[in-house]
Amino acid sequence: MNLLKKCCSCFRKKTDGTSTSTSHQLSDPTTDFKGQPRLPTFAVPIRYDIQLKPDLAACKFEGIVSIFVNIVADTRFIVLNAAAQLHINSDSVYFSDPNSNKVFEKPKVGKVEADEILVLEFSETLPKGMGVLTIGFEGVLNDKMKGFYISTYDHNGQKKNMAVTQFEPAYARQCFPCWDEPSFKAKFNIALLDVPSELVTLSNMPVGEEELNGNLKTVYYHESPVMSTYLVAVVIGLFDYIEDHTPDGIKVRVYSQVGKANQGKFALHVALQTLGFYKDYFQMPYSLPKLDMVAIPDFAFGAMENYGLVTYRETDLLFDDHHSAAANKQRVATVVAHELAHQWFGNLVTMEWWTDLWLNEGFATWMSYMAKDKLFPEWKIWTQFFDHESSEGLRLDGLAKSHPIEVEVNHASEIDEIFDTISYKKGASIIQMLKGYVGGPHFQNSLATYIKRHAWSNARTNDLWAVLKEECNEPTIDKIMNSWTKQEGYPVLSVKMKNQTLEIKQWIIPITYCCGDYDSLISLLMEKKSETYDIKDLLSNITDPARSWIKLNVEQIGFFRVKYDDGLAAKLRYAIEHKCLSVTDRLGILDDSFALCMAREMSLTSLLTFMAAYREELEHTVLSNLIKIIGKIERIVADARPELMNYIKQFFIGLLLPAAANFGWDPKQGESHLDAMSRGDIFTALAVLGHEETINEANSRFNAFLNDRNTPLLHPDIRKAAYVAVMQKVTSSNKAGLESLLKVYRETDLSQEKTRILGSLASCPDESVVYEALNFALSSEVRKQDAVFGLAVSKEGREVAWKWLKNNWDKIRTTYGSGLLLTRFVGPIVSSFASSDKMKEIGKFFGNRTQASMVRTLKQSMEQIYINSKWVQTIRNDKDLAEAVKKLANK
């Protein structure tokens, strides 16, 4: 603390040196370090003493950092990261040797903007051992939601600024010079200087000391344990909070905008319970003295796991008992549990390099299900795992332009694009598969050992396999799992029945199957590309057709798909109609069938006939998947066989009406959390399909809501359905519904309500209204991170959405810069098309407009167009489709 104060004193007596760039140097010291994927390791940071002086009104900051560095090899150079936006005060740079008290001043300073590195060349070789590197700097509090940035909020009718950090994956370098790679863990002492005294100032650690100077204050924080730079965090603004303590004394707070403190109660409850669960599961307590969770109005991601100071979008932390839906409640629990899992997987044990990002994100995703199942068993959360995680992982991993879980990252500019479905959802799915293979207790003990062994350090995927091999006595774990992590794609098991023998073809894979009931479960490791299994004994006494089915990949534990021969598929359809299969298995068969149809391994006629077996389905996860498939089929048929659209819609409406009748419009006493979520999903789908009765009822309830925002007629669970229904009646000549929705949008201060409305506007079938809705999404009335919710475009609006994207691309690129937010504008609009001509047009447009962070997303979207175009051709050649659809529609 004394050294920090001394540095702060020096900082206030700032030297007169001006910020300079490489061009001002006499020679270029960067020559030997350009274009390298990683920083050199001849100097290693041990501790950072950082002083930041933010000016929230002027949207700028300045600072000074003293980095305790271990020089481990002879060198005249120190190479670290600094972004182009961070201006270095060259005259402030020096290196001091505490052993000899010698100071090495005025090094040559060079920056390579493309690589975001700062190269310091001293006039003589630096002494080995510990030294202190001091650098002064200044920068801008940007509006891009990364680095050190500004978020805005309203307080008593005035617009205010708050300052927030978002350093993952590689944005700490925008705030202070540092070794901005996860393997360079260090301790951090942070001080915030001359901050308005009425503001709340937060960092990773508790406040150590605070000094008041009139209406300003300087805040010193306790030293942190070792951590990576991407986990450092600072938040400065006006907040309310609520707090509680865990049984072992950890102080937990939820910060929100003034007046919203009560909306943090549910998240606080989840956090307290989750910390206790993780402590027991990992056999390791939470490692910091406090945990702050902060709702930020402008936030690019769902949340960020900064050590001890987790930041969130408001929609993912706050829950309003009167105006939030059941789906919002589950979302808050999911995100809180995910971020707190990172306090162990990611913060305490950190991936060595971004190649192993899945060790952070896959495990945090999977652990969030473990926590939710513990806290809310009535949610049946594991039945949702396949629909939310595995199904989405399989979808992306089925593309040729997918990537392995362990993906090589050769430059910082490539990191953003791997924060995707593969790292999160496929990662979580193979963890679930691995747990099923080795057994729950073995797996838990292995994870506890892994955490203990690598705590406060870094790890690679092979480190995890090594622990599992030891703890589970499974010497081939790495051989089995490398198939899943080091290559993209997944197996499709081709299954045939021949003379009471199962014939299965694919790669090395742990599989399960059962015949007729779940008591006959068989688990084995398929080690050859083709295997046969004699199942005479399992089938010998079966005469009941309800028990003649055979299901592989029981409960969808394995990350692969299964293709059954016609005979096996028919028996499974019978089992589905008669509810002989579990919820997850009914869901898995449906999802596999759709994927096979899209891959042209099953005709659309066969798929639709199979879907008819789900007419009486009431389980949320199966209905959720069914609705997603309905939406995709409706769009592809509109392109391939538009003359059949009315029959297709009639069939799909018939599939969903039994569920709609069961759930009804209004909540029922004692109904389940899942039923509450299903209600909104079903009526939203029926509105999109044009079901007049649904649209009329929804509009009637919406009108009641306009007159009374607290009416029980429009429960939060059905508001999205009502908003979509309203937009089905909006036209360019009658915009009353649109204007009413925008009125609600402007009056509410609940972020979840705003995103519900925003996600409904472009569902209108009128092209001109869609264009207007998209313009609104890009307007100043919509926070930047929320604009992508407005891209949920109707099938009729796809072409106008593409036109809008082209017309506004320069504005979007300027507003969002590079990174994940930019890529989110591409996929939803581009990948919905289904013609080779459109693929060429899109490729030509983005030919000279592509940035590194969006290359993979664009390639995947283009591949999806290609897949869609081939699917369209197959559907056009399906001679049985018209007759089958008409029969299904009239049933």
C-alpha cells in the first residue's frame, strides 16, 4: 500500500513528456518481434501496481503502472502488450533494479499496432532477477463495450456515465500495458484516483483504504491473488445494492441501478446457494473474501467472470417478480451459475492459452446445469441440456467450416471467433458424455483433484486427461477423447437390425442402447469402425409392440447422431406415440431425424410423417425443439414448394393445438416452471404460423395491457407471444400495433421487456415494416448490445433484411468495430437464404469487407446457404411430399 501511495504521488506530479508513437522514435526496436503469435518469455510479470485516474465527464483516463518483472534471460528488450488506442508517455518509461538501485531510463519505444505490442529497447542488458518497469499512459473511455469503456444510465432524469472494464479475451491492453496472455498470471494492486466521492468504486478485491479530498476520493484495494489480466476489473458508477453472507463468511452483493435493488434478490439467492454447492463439489472453497455481481446497462456479453467482480447484462442478473417471465428466471439462474463456476474453472485454474478455451467455457456451461439441478430440481434441467447445448453443438459441428474444440489460435485477432457454440456447447456436451462413461463419483473426484493440482496456475487439456486416467483407472481416456477435441465433426451411427443382430458403423465411441425398456441398458466402448451385437436374449420374450423398440444413445449422453433403418424407425415412432420413451430420448430422436433430413439422408416426407407422432406432446423440452424445427421447415418449404405452404401451416398448427389447449392462456395454480415456459413458446409459434384464433386473442389481451400495465390478462410468460401476434396484423398502411409496442418500449425501464418487444418487431410479414423495425434496432433508442435481438426477421422479410444489412454495413462496422457483436449481425440474416445465386451475391459483398473476427462466422453462414440450397433441390424432387402433406394437414 505504501508503494502504491508513493506511485500515486508521483503520478499527480506528472512529467511533461508527451504521448508518442513509433514514428517518433529514432529507430525501430520492433523488427524482431512483429507477427509473433505469443509474447516472448525472457521477462515475466510478477505483480502490477496500477493507478487509474478516470474522467467520466470527458470520457478519458490516464494512469501509471509499475510492473514487478522477473528477467529470466539476458536481454535489452522488454516486450508486452499495448493496444493502438493506448498512448504511452515515452518519457515516463524506465526500469529499476532494486538490488543495485540502478535506473535504466529512456528506452527506445516502439509499438506494432497490428500485433498490439509495445517494445522497449534499453541501451544495455538488463540484470537478471527482479526489477520494476514503470510506464505512464493515457486513453479514451470508449463506447465499444470492451477495454475500459463508458456505459450510460438515467438518474433523476439526467443521463449519467459509468466506467466499466471488459478485458476478456485480450482487451486489458486497451487500459494499461501488460502481458495480456492467460499464462502470465500475476498479482494486482489497484488504486482509483480522484473519483467523485458519491460514486461506488469496485474492483476485484475489497477496499483497503479510502482517502477523501473534498468531493473526490482515492480508493486503494487489497492485493489480489495471482490471476490473468483478462480477469482484472473496475466499475465506477452510481448503484444500489443488496447483500448477504455465505455460511463461511463470504460477503456477496448484487449491484444495480438506483431503485432496482429488489430485482437482485433472486440472483443473490442463486449466488449464495451456488457458492456452497461448488465448494462441496470441487472440495475447494471460493478463494476470495467477497463476490460482487453488477448489472451494467451497456454490456456486450451475457456476463463476465472477473475474479470477485462479476459483471452482467441487466437482463441476465435482474428479475422483476411482476414483469419477468419464467424463462427470464431460468436465464438469470443459468448465467449466475455459469459465471460462478468460472471462479474455479477459469479463474483459479486458467487455460494456458486460448486453444484450450473450452476448459473454461465448456466446464462452466456444464457446471451451471449441475448447480441448477441442485437448486431447482423441479426444473428438470437435465432434460433441457440436450435441447439447449448438445443439439446446438451438433448443428454447428455438422458444418465443414466448424473447428475442433482444441483450436489453434495464432494471433489475438483470432480469439473472438472461438467464443462460439463449439467451445461452450460441444465442450459441455462431451463433458457430459465423459461423465456418463467414467461415472459420476469418479468424475467428481477427478475434477476436485484437477482443481487442487493446478490451483493458482494454468492447465491444458492433456492435464485434465492425465488426472482422469489416474483417478478413474482409465488408461485410454486421452485416446478416446482426442477424437472429440482435436478434430471437428461428430459420428453418425448407422444402425441396422439383421437376424436379431444390431449392426453399427462409426468411430471409437462410448455407446449405450436398450431394448423395449430402460432396465435392459447396455453400455460399451465401440472400438472398431463396424461392430455387430447379438441381442437375441433381449428380444426373445418381447411380444408387446410397445416394447419392441431399440434406442441407441440412451438419454442422449453421447455427442453423436443415430440413423436407424426403416424397421427400427417405425418401432420408435410407435414408442413415441405411446409415450414409451423418456423425454430426452423423444427429443433426441426428433432432433436426429431433422438433422438427417437437412443432410438429405431422410426425405422431408418421412420427417413430417415421423413428426406426426408428437401430436400429443406436452413436455417443454420436446415442444421447444419441435417448434424450432417447425420454423426451419416452414422457411425451407417456402423456398422449395411454396404451393404447399398452407397445408404445411395447417399440419403444424394441428401439431401444436393440443398443447395450447392443455396450457391455456392463463397461469394455473401449482403449475410447473416448465409448463409456464411452454405456454409462451406455443402461442408465439401459433402466432407466427398465422393461427387466427391465437392472433385475435393475443391482440385482445394486448389491448387490455395497454389500458392497464398490471392486468392479469397479459402475464409476462405470454407477452412475447402477444407482441408477435400484434405484429402479424401490422401493415405499411396500418401501423397502430407497431406504434403501441414502441410506446410500451419507451415507457418501460425493464431491460427484459425491451428485448421482448425488440425481438418481436421484425416478425411482421410486411417488408416495409420489417425495414422500419430494423432501422429502429440500429437507432439511439436501442442499446448497442440489444440491436441483434431485432434481427428475428419473418420469412417474408429475409430479402429486405439483406438489403438493410448492405445499406447499413458501414454504420454497423463503425458502431461496433470488430469482435463478437459485429459477427452477430451476419449469421441471422445471411444463413437463412437457400440459393446459390444469393450465396454468390453475399460472397461478393463481403469480399473486401471481412474482418478477422468474422471470417469463420461468414464461412459457416455461407456453408449453411449451400446446405439449404441442396435441401431445397431435394425437396423439389420429393414426389410423395404433396400427397403426404395434404393427408397430414387434414388429419
